[in-house]
Amino acid sequence: MASIRNISVGLPIKDGHVLALEGRDESKGLAFLRAIGGGIEFGERAEDALRREFMEELGVRLDAVDLLGVRENLFEYEGRRGHEIAHIFAVESAELDAVALHAELKILDEGSAVRWIPIDDIRGGIRPLFPAGAPELLIARIEDRPAPPQRKRQPSAAS
């Protein structure tokens, strides 16, 4: 990735669970969770991108969306560096509410598994959730408290 990618992702919540994509970074041997969503296209608002992505990826309409925060995500995946600006939303969808907690969905355009994950697994660090900042925003939302500010990176010796 040679440029910064703007993304819009959503966190559907149901009965103490969050719906998330299950992924794996083979280079690190790391199983992880990722909020559902994708890239914001030029001229598209973040909320519109989120609604489009949920329709493209899961075939569902979102009834309500609420911006939880915007976070910068610097990461490495499969040995490649990445840089994202992530618009992270809480989302509501009657169609998703109808999906059983034990069900497995698939991302329509790639086949990745999507499941309801206990939020306590994320809170306890058992299952990492990306992008950066999503776990803190999710937990603040369910605990009905203000979102934490984005952490500032400390300059390193290489800076």
C-alpha cells in the first residue's frame, strides 16, 4: 500500500456480541477480527460508503448508523505496511438482528467468515479487533460513556 486509504467500517451489536469478519495474518500466525466495511470512494461520504459496503459484502441494509470516532491505523499485514484513516460507526440493522448468534455469514465478494463474537472476548484481549481504536470505541459504546481520545504516537528514535 503506497498511499493512505480512507475506510468506513461498522460494528453491529446484539445481545453482548459484535458482528465481525474473521481473518488471519499467516506471516504473524495471528487470528484476528476486523470490523465490516471498506474503502470510501472519491466523492462519497463515509456514511454512504458504509451503507454501500454492508450491501455489497453482506447483502443487508443498515437502518441507523452512528459515528463513534475516526482513528488512524498504521499496521502490517502479511508482511506489508498499511495506513488507513478509519471512520468507525455503530450500526443497526433489522436484517442483521434476525441473524442467529450461532450463524456464520460469508462476505459475498470474497467468502471470508463473519460471526457474532462475544464482546467480552474483545474486552479481555482474547480476540484482537481491527482497525486500531475499534475495541475502545465499541466498549465505550456498550458502557454508554464518552469515546476515548485517539492515542498519540510517541516519536521513536527513527522519527
